Amino acid sequence: PVAGTPVVEVPNGRLFVATILHGSTIFLGFVLFVALITAGVMSVGPLALAGVPAMLPAVFVIALNRGKEMLTHGNFRLVDVGTGVRVTEGLTDLRTMTIPLHRIQALEVVQPLWWRPVGWWRVRVNVAGVGASGSSDGDGERETTLLPVGTLEEAQRLLRVIAPRVPTGVWADAVLGDEPQPGWQTISPRAKVLDPLSWRRNGWSDTDGAVLLRSGRLTRRAIAVPHARIQSVTMRQGWLQARLGVASTHVIPAPGPISPVIAHLDVADAHSFFARVSERARVARRSSGPAPSPLAPDPAGLVDWTQHPTGAPEPGRLDTP
């Protein structure tokens, strides 16, 4: 394979712990703990545990899913090869694949609640040609996960490679910011009833290369979509949102696991977002020239996110259910 610059390597021990620290395993452990405590408090002995065998199918499914993730992402290494990133992973079935940067349509940095104490993050991407449910050979998760678990420093190091035009400081505000900050437009205080925990954090920012969206207080999430990759922008308003004077805006890139949306902006702010991002996307595609096939090799070897658009239709669709 072509030589590259190492970017990040995930120790198998960290991956194992991160695999166990999952919502399904934590919930199952909580249920078993409550069952044991109830049996002890009520002094009913083994009779209270008679229902435990009924949980065995759930235990089997959870163990299967967690084991599959460990086998998929074990021995994870990512290197920068200039026009793309090369990922090598697999605990029993080692696989190497290269993802050209111009095929990355959107990226997401997420930190589940149970990873907060240890400061771990995951980075996923939408890749042109790999649909929302994965590729035709079933390896969609491999092709859309560029960092299964890593520290914030490792995530930022990766982001500097795959999103070079997004300033590091903007990413720091996107993943760690918990309240309105300069350069960020947050949702309306009227949306507190709909987002009681995260209304002060949820918002968006626009940079030279991409639009960024952040959401969630318990599970932190930050998404970036390059302007030239935006296929359309939609604005939607349900009946309760209409009563509160807010609306949700959706930025639609190529299909994948990432669905960028900012919910419950003021109607005026939602219209402003809609117009600004639609225009930035139109200008970015026009200045980038003809669009190559997303499956074709990169003809110019460019790594700039605003190059090689996918030939998406003009943005600006408005859906009001």
C-alpha cells in the first residue's frame, strides 16, 4: 500500500472498555441489579429470579452486537495518504480500505453520555456511494466510522486531516460549547418546553468551508457539512412548533448515518439559515466546476472539502407538514 502519515491508533483495551460502555449493556446491567436488590429486600429468594432466564435472548443479542463491534474495529489504525485516509482494522479479519477525501459528504463527532467520564469521542462520516444502510457488501459501518473511540485530541487530529478548512477553535466550540457563543446561533428560548436540557447548546455556525450544527447535552453531537456537498435544505414546522413560533431546518447531504438537523429555531432565524446555507451551497457548487462521479478517482488530487461536489440539485426545498 501507499505510504502515509499515521494519524491515530486505537488500543484494543480502550476499544473493549468502550464496547462494554454502551447503552444496551448498561440498561441490562441496571435491570439485573434491580432484580437482585428486589429479591434481597423482599426476602423471596430464588423465586424472584425465576424470570431471569427470560432475559437470556436479550443477553445473547446484546453480546452478539457488542462482540461484532469489537471484531470489526479491533487493531484500528488510520493514516493520511494525502488525497484520502487509509483505515486498517479487524480483530480476526484484518481489512484495509482507503476513503478519498472528496467522497466524504458530512462528518459527525459524537460523545455518548457513558463516555463523558473518560473523555472519549467517535467520528463518523457520510461517504458517497455508501447509503444510509451501508454498502452492498454489508461493510457500511466500517466505511463510515473513521474513529471508533478516541480522545478529544485524537479526534481533533483526525478532523484537521478530513476537514482542513474548519478551524480547530470552531470544532472546540461545537463539541464542548454548552451555551450561546460568538459565531453561534442557538435555538429560541421558547423551545425550552421541547428541549429542556439542551436548548442553550443546540445551534449552528457557518465557516468558509462548511456549516456546523451542534446538539445534545447528555450525548454531545457536532456535525459538519461542506457547502458543496449540500443536496438540499428543508424547513419544517409541526403544529406545536407553529404555536411556539419555531421551526426545524434540515441540511441534506448524500445518504449515510448522519442526518444534520437543527430543531426549534425561531421562525425568522430558520428562514435566515435556510437562505444563507442555500446560497452558500449554490455558490460553492458553481465555483467548483463540473462534478465528477462520486465513485470515480479524484482527478486533481485535491483535499479541500469544497472541491469535487456530487452534482446535487439546487437546494431550497420547503416542506411544511
